Amino acid sequence: LNFIDVYQRSGVYAMSLPHALGMEAAGVVEAVGEGVTHLKPGDRAAYASQPPGAYCEARVMPAAQVCPLPDGISFETGAAMMLKGLTVEYLFHRTTPLKAGDTVLFHAAAGGVGLIACQWARSEGITLIATAGSDEKCQMALDHGATHAINYRDADWPAKVRALTGGKGVDAVMDSVGAATFDGSLDCLRPLGMMITFGNASGPVPPFDLGRLAAKGSLKITRPTLFVHIAEHETCQAMARHLFGKVLSGEVTIRIDQRFPLDEVQAAHRALEARTTTGSTVLLP
């Protein structure tokens, strides 16, 4: 499960009806079409890709974004990590390439994407300041590699971020929360820093005056999506290999905290929307 499933179901992302839900899965290839060379029947595979429809036992998928799944990664882990892990890969290496010694503020760091980001940052020498909505979730982020963690329900969380950076601000903010954290996030950036808003769990960021970016230090802002980054076959496969390498090396562990039978998907969505989940949630056929 991912928040994009909630956005599509609720109408935040407009979809033509009827349509199915689900953007990632893992399983065994039953057949391949003409010209497909990177997969064959019987192969283990995983994907995070358009079109929606992963809430099923079997489906037809465009082959270009389906990736061979290494034997050392289980189907559950494969299903739980593709969208979230590929998201972290593009955030850290493509949207704003980070290097050892850089500092990033990562919101909702106890979720599926966030826990991968905490570990990824640790593996590459990046200082990650995590935010989460409870003290327990902050501790979870720290346990997974975050350098610092702040409860963003504290009204002065931007000041705490500035204090942790010696008043300089962070190099980048990675925010999937949206409206609730946007203004404070701008206050956390250093001059020329990058604001990356890649989700809107609390609602979309309202229109704002671009002049605010100039006034706060010539800030940059972007709204990337995974599916543009993986549109090309070779890029998608390379990103997946990078992710698989992190998992197989032990640098990144995929935490699955919730498992629901496929026929209990309503309960799974309610838990995700209520923000009572941590780590990843998987549906089992």
C-alpha cells in the first residue's frame, strides 16, 4: 500500500472510472510478449509502475518497468519496497544529488519511504534530520539511521531544525506531508537550498507567491514523481538494481509492520489514512 492508492481512491488524483488500485507488486512471470528479452516465464519479478491495478492475483503489465527480482529478496519484501525504495533512489540521486556531509530534512520519516531514507542516508554519510508525528515514531527513525529526530507536532520544530544545523539550514527538504509542513520547511532551508515536495498526505500545498523563494535565499522548489523518473526502461532497471544492491548488502532493510489479506483492503486503507501505520503495509492474496 502507498498513499498514491489513497489519492486515487479518494479523487485527489482524478482517475477515469472504472479503475483498479495498486501501483506495486511482486510475483512470478507467467508469460511474456513478443520482443521482451529481460524476463521469461518462471522468473521472479517486481514492479512499481503505471497503470494501477496491483490489487489482484494476476495481471497484464507493460514489461519495460517490470524488474527481475533477485533470489535473496522475498516476494513480500519485493512488493513492499519497489515504489518506496525507487522513490528514495530518485530523491537522493536524481532530484538533487546528495553527497556525504550534506544535510537533509525528511518529513514523515517513520513511514515506509522515510525508514528507507533514514538507512540510505546513513549508508552514504548524509546527515538526516527526521520528523515524525509522535515520540515513538521519532525513536523508530533514529533506530533506522536518522541522525536527529523531531516531533513535528511541536510548534517550534523549524527552530529546532535551524538549531541542529548551527543556524545554517539544511541543504534539502524532502516532504510528503504537504500543506501542514510546507511553510515551516521553507524556514529550514539554507540559501540556495532545495524544497522537494513529493506528496501531500495532509493536503496539497496551496498556491503561493514565488517571491517568497527569493526572499528566503533564492530557494529552489520541485514537485517530482516516480513515474517520470522510471519512464525509460534502462533507467528504471538501473534504479532497481541500485535499490536491490542496498537491500542485498544489508544497508537497507525493508520493514513490513502491517499485513492484510487482499479482501481486507478497506481496513488497510483506513489504517494508512489514520496514520496509525509504520513502515510498509502489504496485501497478501
